[in-house]
Amino acid sequence: MFAAGKLMRDVCLPKFPKVSTEVADGIKLGNIPDTKDVKCYINCVLEMMQTMKKGKFLLESSLKQIDLLMPDDYKDDYRAGLQTCKDAVNGIKNNCDAAYALLICIRGEIKRFIFP
């Protein structure tokens, strides 16, 4: 799970030079700045995770990723969080804004939040 996360981070972080390693580390801790670059970095990671595609939340794909990558003791919490947040992106046209809205929702719903 953490190796896959590092790969995604290593691909996405260089695409957004205004997002420092410190900011990315802060996102892991739930400190999610409301800036365009951070939102687009989040979108990049969520698209690589097959959680988002073109601003749309992919619930079924996300649930499969949970089964494949997450430790068993995380799975129920993540499944419930994703179900609660499945409509968080509805009506949001900008892909980066949609990814940000989804992550903010998930962060609020999942006790042990993980983000690369």
C-alpha cells in the first residue's frame, strides 16, 4: 500500500512544483490547503489510484482498490467513508475542485486517513 502510494506521489509531485514535499506531507496529516496546485496534485493522485476520472468519482473502482491494497483493519472504515462521500463531487465541473471536495469529505469520514 505504501509503495504504491510512493509511486503515485513520485509521479504527481513533480508535475506541480508549487506543491512542496512539506505540503504533500501535510496532506497526509489532513492539512489540505485550498489552492489550485494542491487541488490538481490531489486530482493527479486520485486519478492514478483509479478513484477519479475526468472529475467523476469511480466508486466501484475505488472499492476494488481498497480490497487490493489496504490492510484488513482499514477496509471497513474506508468502504463506509467512500459510500458516504460518493456524491461529494456531484455538480462540480472542475476536475481539480472535484478531487479536492472528495478528499475533504473522505478525510472527515475516515478515522485513519492515508494519502500518498
